[in-house]
Amino acid sequence: MNMDYKDMGLDEKHGLYHHPIPPHTSPSTSHVSPLTNRAHNRLPPAPDNNTPRTLHIYLDGLTQRHMTIADADKTHPLYTVDQNSGGIFSSTPHITISQPQTANNSTPAVVGTATFHNMKRSIELDVHGQPISMDSEGIYTRSYGFMSPAFGQRLWWECEGIWGADLVLANARKEWIAKFDSSLFSWSKVGKLYIANGAISGAALDEILVGGCAFLQHERRRRSRSSAGGGAASGGAY
């Protein structure tokens, strides 16, 4: 598929979307997950003229509450992720994503946070002070939609794969923007995050990572509750 930056709504310099939901998408269907009817493990290909970027996510320590997101070289840390227990009485936000310390800055710079709710099916994000609400598409779906400030349109995070451990972020045209592949059998590696367009950076990349880490942790905790006996009843409010 030959598609230039303008076809995807991308700015060649910044890798950002600048238009809302595509014109051919009717308002009545723009809030319905475009991934609902897609077969598992079959993603539309990334545009041929954009080189995907691969990020690696690792656990730090045995508590599974700290993670490091490294660049393609696996050694250059780009972000750190700190999580609390997520219980009813735990402090908020439940997840904090920061850029690591540098020689010129001894204090990690907070990129964004995520807060889960016990009484409603939504995840509240804050990315550089911009509030974003990720809302469930339905009690029996594993899809969360949100209006993206960085991309200027509605996007969806959704589970896929045999165990639902893999994640995909796509737009209303069913073009994937990011995809997470879980390392289910590793003690130290959480998985790989693929960015379809390697030119995406700055606020757009931060938004992908904050939302992706939030949805990833939300699903991991949901599965943990289910395996502990919560069953389908745990699929609603967090």
C-alpha cells in the first residue's frame, strides 16, 4: 500500500495527525471500535514508506511495579514506569511514566499518569497536563476508546491474541498506530512495543506510551482478578 504522510494525516516533520475522523466515517459509527470485527492477530500492514520503531519494555526488580522502556538498542532507557498496588485504598495516580534522570537533570521528568476507577469502566490519563479519558466500548468488549489530542482523532486500544495479552492501537480506518506483543514466558521482559511510523515522536509518542502502559496494566490486573476467582464479573469496573 503506497501512502504518504498526508494520506495518514501525518506531518512529515512531527509525525502528528492534523485532521479529525476521516470524512467517509459517519458520526454514528465513529465511536464504535473499528477493531471489533477484525480477526485476531491480523493487522493491516504499516505504510511501506514509514519504518516502524521497536521499543522494549523490561521489569525492574521482583515486585513488578517498576518498568523501563528502552529504545531499539535495548540499552538506552527512554522512559521509566512506576506502579502502585492499585487497590481500593492505594494512592493515585496508579501509574506514573517519566523520562529518566540525565547528567543535566537529576530529577526524572513526569510525562504522564494513569488512574483507574473502581466504580466505572474508564481510565483517566494525564499527558503533559492534558486530561484524556479512555472509556470502555462495552461491558463485554476489551476495547477502550479515547479522543487523542496529539493525533486529533478518536483512537482505540484493544486486546488481541489467544490470551488477550497483546494490544493494538488503531484509528477509525483500521490502520494500526502501535502494537504491543507480550513476552509471556519471560521473567524480566514485559514485551515489545512497535510504533508503525518511526517518525512519531514528542507528545504523540508520549501519549501512546502513557495510554499503552495504562491499558496494559489494567488488563494484567483484570486477568489477575479473574484467575483469583473474579471471573467475568471482574470485566466491568476496575
